[in-house]
Amino acid sequence: MAIEWSKALECGDVEIDNAKKQLVDIINVIMRVSTDKQHITFNKILVAGLSKSLGRLFFKEERLMQRHGYRDAREHGIQHRDILDAIDDYAGGETGIILQTRSPTITIIIGSLISHIESMDRPFAQFIQSRRKSYQSP
Ligand SMILES: [Fe+2]
């Protein structure tokens, strides 16, 4: 399972787009190494770092949604909280039990992130793109 970056995921806000692009890279690295036991520590660092950068990214996204009166902002925000909660549970869980690279938890977290990007961020990016276009047209 991997996710590919595409123009369709860009909302036009450089900060959000760059952060999202980085997120996609991190997801793909985690997906690649998550079955390799030698990378347990590396994996832990990546996942711990995710929480911080995701918090910032989600905040910026939600601010942009509010600014543009995005219809699904509430539902989208709830999904952000659920993902952050899942990551915090994972990162704060019992080391050695939960932080097993083969644990389904990491797969579930990464799966929910991929699903979020595909099902919620993609339509949001399209909405913002069309908004920007309508501002630009005469
Ligand atoms: Fe989002």
C-alpha cells in the first residue's frame, strides 16, 4: 500500500501543500519499512514526529476551511481529531507491546491517514482550487 502525490491533492496554499507532500513521503517510508524489524526505532521516530507535524497541518487546513466556508469542515475536523488521538494512543502506548512494527496498530493509523487524504483532503483541495479559480476569473 502506498500513496502517490498528485496535483489533485494540492489546494494552492504552499505551506499546506508542502506539509501534505512531506506527509505522503513519510507515509510511504513507514509503509516500506513497517514490516522490517530492523527499522523499529526508525519507525518509532517517524510516528512520534507525525503527531506534531500533523497537528500543525490539520490546524492550517481547518483554518482554510473556515475562511472559505467549507461545508464538510466539521466532519473533516472530527476525522483529524480521531487520527491524532489514534497516533497519541500509539505513541503513548506500552513500549514493546504496542510499538511492534508488525502490530496492526501502525497499519491502521497509516491506513486511516491514506483514507483521509483520499476521501476528505482530495475533495477539500478540489473545492479550494475551484474557489481560487473563481476569484481569478473576471
Ligand atoms: Fe484533512
